[in-house]
Amino acid sequence: MTWTRRVFLRETLGGWLSLVLAPSGYALIRRWLTRTNGSKVDAVGLGLVGDYKRGSSRIVMFGDEKVIIGRLTDGSFHSVSGVCTHLGCSIRLELSDGKPEFACNCHDSRFDLDGINLSGPAPSPLRRFEVAIQGKELRLLKSADANGS
């Protein structure tokens, strides 16, 4: 095949489209599958309350879903989906102006302790999970509120 300007442009455009469309299609299909499949798990044991230091957070698995558990300095527990609704990056717990918030590691979307959007590009709230203390044991439960869709 002779390389002409037309062949070069056609090959370049085809390669560029495959580099952009293939990952985008994969991400959309993966996001759709995780929303339609959902988690079949209703509760997960997380160990002892004493295993969680005050002011720290931890990522755990709830079935096939990543969930972040945060223990505040007052000893209370809060838990939301560990994956940002913007592009699927991980979530962290941090202090912002002295108040605890969940924040995206990639584009800095911010969420309150119930997963409600405060700022950033995230299009929807984080899914909220209930944390139950039974004696000295800590359990993670699926939330049935409006945010737990």
C-alpha cells in the first residue's frame, strides 16, 4: 500500500477513535453492569469496634462493592460508597475547615457524611450504608434511604 495523505489521515483517525471509544465504551458498560447487578449482601461483619482508630477510615468490601468506613474523633461511624459517582475514583475521609467530609481522590468532589454532594463534578450522591454496633462487634448494613438506590 502506498502511503498518501488520505491513507495517513484515515489510519490516524481510525486509531484515534479506537483509543477513545474503546475505553469509554468499557467504562460505560462496567458502570451499567454495577448499577443493574447490585449487591446481594445485606450485612457484613467488620470486626471489633476497637480495631478502628478515631479519626481514621478504611475501605472494605460489601459483596462486590467498595465501601469506606470512617470513624470520627467523637467515636461515631459513617459509611458511604468508596467509589465516586463522577468517574469511579476512590473516596477518602478528611477534615475540611474543621469538619469531616468524604472527598474524591481524582477531581476533589466533596460529600457530607451522608454522601450528599457539597461540591465538585460528581453528578449524584454517594450511596450510604448503615454501621451498626452490636456489643463490641461492628456490622455494615445496606441502607434503605433515598440515597441507597
